[in-house]
Amino acid sequence: MSSKERDIDNSVVSTPVDGPGVENLLASLREIIHTGRQKALHAVDTVQIGTGWSVGRHIVEFEQGGAERAEYGTKLLPRIAVRLTAEFGKGFDERNLWHMCRFYRTFPILNALRPELSWTHFRSLLRVEDSSARIWYMNEAADQNWNTRALDRQIRTLYYERLLASKYKLVLPSEEELRAELVKEQLVLEEQAMDSSASIEGDKK
């Protein structure tokens, strides 16, 4: 190291790192790094979702390719899983390939997927049988920024189904409201009886 480089290095070490200016700088740097990491993770999720969907589509379309391919039957996934796992790792084992095929069948339109969600989110959504509930959970998870644990909890506790039930729940009047309504009806009947009696008396005259 030259004397000039040593002087620069010493000046950096001896420079104070406190003060409002430095703290503001560090806060900005932290935000930049955090945002960059989040974008990188989101980019990985986006690629993973697109890859899983495309793999599922190709397998499903191959299976539906006609009678000449019917001989593969249920043996297709195990056969290609062995080859793909050897080349790309356990992310393409038989179980994951099955999920990718189901992912494509459940969400056949790639552009309709919410980009805010991860592959793990969609794995959870595959457990929801009702299509309306599944779409609601997908949109709500994206809008409310649910992580996968929150999404799993809402699905497990039938959050959508409970909301739907409460929306159409029959609201019955309370006992006090029923009494008040009965009193009101009784008064109306008494008034009608009095009017009828007065009318009869008038006719007799």
C-alpha cells in the first residue's frame, strides 16, 4: 500500500460517523438496500411463478395431446421428475411438478394472477376448492399484504365463508322490538274498532 493510500485509509477510519448528517445518510442507504433486496426477492418470486405455470401448462398440454400419449398415464410425472431433478434439483421432483400442473389448471390465465404474491401464496390458494373464495383470498392477500402465515390462517378459519354468511344472515327483531310492535298493532286495532262503532251509531240515527 502506498503512502497516499494509507493516508486515505487513515482519514476514513478517523472520520467521525455520528451527527445528524451521517445518520440521515445511513437512513437513506438502509432504505435503498432494503428496497433493493425486496425487489430482488419479488423478481425471484415472479420468475418462479412464471416458470411453475409454464412447466405445468406444457405437461398438461402434453397429457392432453391425444391417444398416442395416453400410454404415459400416471407414469409421466415420475419419469420426467427423475430427469428434471437430476438436472435442476429437487425443486422439480414429482410432488412439485404435480403442484405446477394443478397451478396451471386452477389459474389458466397467467395475467390474471396478482403479482404481489409469491409461489408459496399460490400453493396455499390451491387448497381452496371454491373458485369464488379462491379469487377473493388471492385479491385480499395482495391488497392487505398478507404473508403466507396470515393467508393460511384466514383459509383455515374460513374467513371468506364467515364473511359471506354474516352478509346474508337473517336479522331478527329483539324481544323489546316485538313487544313495541304488538302494542302498536293493538292500538291500531282499537282505533279501527272505535271508528267502526262510531260509524254504526251514526247509521242508526
